Amino acid sequence: MNADLALRVVRRTPSSIIVSGAKVLATYGPFADEMFVYPGGEALPEHARDYALMFSIPVNTKGLIQVCRDHYGIPRSREDAPFSSRFDEQDTFLIFDEVEVPLERVFIDGDVKTHNSLVRSGWAANIQHQTTTRAAVKLEFAYQLGAAMANAMNISKRPDTAAMLGEILTFARLTRAATKAAETNARDFGNGAFFPDEKPTNAIRCSMAPWMVRTQEILIQIGSHNLLATPSLAAFRNPEMADLLDRYLPGANGVTAQERSRLFRTAWDFAGSALAGRNTLYERFYLGSRPRALSGDHAREMVTKSFDHLESFLG
């Protein structure tokens, strides 16, 4: 049954292939001019020739349907909603309904060996290098944000707060270290291709989901009610409100009321808004579920066998 859902060749003509099925997902699909379909995920068995595909077609090709997910951007000022007023990654679910692909746009058609060599040869290392770099920056930002929130509430030295901030810092440092390790042990693949070492980035892929979710939880826990008890920045421009807000809603340690509002509005947009909720879901399942990532990394290690400690010891 599932074989009928996956993208595959359903028939061929002298000048094209006809494909049907679904793919998930197309990053920024609604804004693209071309749709590039390439090998990803698990290697295919030899008999699955109709699924061994790589091609590129215009997004307005007949039969190519994009199902957009809801967007979480909001029409608010940048100062009140610095993320959701400006950013929203709009991805799509792709349906190919008898889509004709001209042969000059087909890179792989039925060549399972070539398809699998791309899956196994290091493309994931480059994708995960970008992923790990992105995660490192996001975690470093979250740590700075949490530390600034704690300072504004004068709770930085509370043992529970300090421990939670230390958690985020540890996540950020391990992620940054994995990025550097992948670059340090990169290899020249030949023909102009250069691949980072994927072992460190595989480890981060396996670890990142709970780290990111825990980071969001920590920021909400540190911020508590302060994430909601924040006037809009426009209120400070109201002559009847400004003096009262400055008087009754300042932060600790010299943080002004306006600085406090800007800080906690940023934190809410990062950790608690609708956009933040979608990002949390994204982080939980990026590149597949965590159990799948863990079992996949174990399976690769059983093939490559990069350790020999047990054999050496028993020998």
C-alpha cells in the first residue's frame, strides 16, 4: 500500500518519464522556480528501480501540486514580535499527479546503484553540517537570551536558574564543537567535492531534538509570568503611559522598563508564540524522529566499525 504513495515512475515515453506519488517536504516551495528531487533517506533495494529518481522541473509543471502548511507570521511591529513579524519558513507537501518529466531534466532513472551511492557517499554530511551550524547559533542565542532574562529579574545566581542556563550553554558548546570536529576531519571526495566528517554531526542530529525542546522549556521556566506581563513598545510612546510604565515595570540591575519589555517580548516570540510552537515541533522531528536517527547511526557504525577497543582488549 505504501509503495503506491511514494514517488515513482508509472510509465515512460520515448522523450520523458511519467511520475506519480508524494514527497515531503519542499523547503520554501511556494517561492521556488524549480523543484529539485534528489535521493534521500534510506538506500533502495535492487528491485525498487522505479523509485530510484533524481530530476528537476519547474514548479508550474502540470500535475505538480504543493500543499502549503499554515503560516505563523503575524502583522505586528518588529519591536514587539521580532521573529514572527518577519520570519516564517513556508514548506510544502508535494503531490505528483501524473507529472511528465522530459529526459533532459532526468539525472537518475532506475539506476539503484547510483541512487544509493549518493545516499551513502556524504551528501548527508553537508546537509548536517549546515544543520549543526544552525543549531549552534540558535543555542548560543538562546543562552544569551536566558542569561539576559535572568539578569533583568535578578535571579542569575539562584542555583536552579544557573543550572538551567548551564544546560543550554552545554548544549551550545557541544554543538559548536561537533561543527568544528566535522570541519577538522573533512575529506576531499574528488571531482571538486569536499565533505565534512559526518560522525560528529550524526551525533548532534541524534541529540538535538531533546536539547532544543529542553531549551524552549528552560526559557519559559526562567521567564515565567514576565513573558506575558510586558506592555507593547508602542505603549512607551504614549505620553499618558510612558512615565507609569517606566516607574512600575523596570527590570533589575539597571534594566529599564522599555528594555525589559523588549527583552521579554523577544523571549516570548522565540519560545512561546505560535511560531515558536511550530519550531519546537520542527526540532523534535527534523530529518526524522530521534529513534530513527539513533538506530540509523548505529546501523552505519556496524558497517564502518570505527572502534576496535573490545577486540584489542580481548586480544
